[in-house]
Amino acid sequence: MFRFYINPDTTQNPNGNNEVHREGCHKLPFGAILLGRYNKCSEAVEAAKEAGWTKADGCVHCCKSAHEE
């Protein structure tokens, strides 16, 4: 299992998404919020959406399988 985080700041994302990052990602920003431990990026993104982060999307660098836009 991996720790996943969500970036609450959407201003740096061209689509206004909250990016979900896996622990250790070189793009993980300061101030990211811990989502929890999951086996896959898609599970973390789904959990973020269920928690109210409706614009959650996987990071193109560390969560390519869950990256949509």
C-alpha cells in the first residue's frame, strides 16, 4: 500500500483539478493533504471524489493510470 495525497491548490493546474499524488512524487507540493493508504492510484482518486474533492485527478507523473485531464 502507498500513501496518497491531494493538492488543495487548483491554481497551478491548467484544468483546475486537485491532483492526487503518491508519496515520493517529485511534484508533490508542500501543503498537500493526506488521503490515506491505497493499493492503486485509481482507488485514491475515487476516495478523494467521495470525500468531496469532485475535481480530483491523478498526477500525470506518479498516477498516470488515474490521470484523465
